[in-house]
Amino acid sequence: ATYTEPIPFLEEQTPLTPASDDLAAFHPTTSSSADANTEYGSQAAKATDGNNSTYWRSQNSDAQWLAVDLGEVKTIDRVRLTWAADRFAASYAKTYAIQVSSDGQSWADVFRTVNGRGGIETEKFPPVVARLVRLSCAQRAANENYKLVSFEVFAPSK
């Protein structure tokens, strides 16, 4: 199931505090690429830094990924993606998968969509044990870089 809501333009956003149950907050984050434009930041870690006025901005091509290392194996069942709002272009993935790994070598899909809508997307899947969680983008919504404000990972509710 996907829950999507619009988010304000970057100029209207203020720094946020990550959800206290966000397992990805401030953890090591890597990506396939980062765009050279650093106005708001391009590095992968910008997607897990708890600041919604920065974002990871990929290079301008379809096949890109961003992964977070949770530091230890954890049980998870959902992620929340917050894509940057852009007045001029759709800067989100239309087709993407959420993948998990315990070793960074073997990855398994736990969620896949061809209907990404941007804004805030919460993706639920059956509980799975993993140390690394990856957003694997396959197709852009438009001919623009991916711009991901936050990549949050959650454990099942108790």
C-alpha cells in the first residue's frame, strides 16, 4: 500500500526532527551517484540527515540507488520516501524497488512499484530481517535528477 501526500516547495520547508522510530536516521548512507550541484547538498547522507531542506540529488539518469546501513540486523516492515517538491519538474522515481540485504552483496526485493507519485510515499511490506536497506530507482518520472529529501526505515509497530 502506498500513502502519498504533497510536500511544500523547498523554500517553504523547515528543518525537521526525524521520527524517533526512524531506524535510518543519521546512519551511514551511500549511493550510486551524486550530482555536482551542491546548492542544497547532493551527497547520499542528505537523505538521512534529518533536515528536510537538504536532499540527495542523483546524476541525471534512470538507474540509480541509495542505501542505508542500519548498523546491525533489524526487523523492518516499511519505508517512507520524501521526494523534493520541484516547481518545474518531477524529480522522483516512477519505477523503483525497496531492497534489503544482510551483507551488502545479495539484495532481495521486498517492495516494487511502477506507479511512484512523488511527494511522501510510505511503502509497507511483510516484516523482514536486514542490515542494509536500498532504494533502487529504475525509471524517472521526467528527464530530471532524482531528489530525495528523506529515506526513513521503520520496524513493525508493537
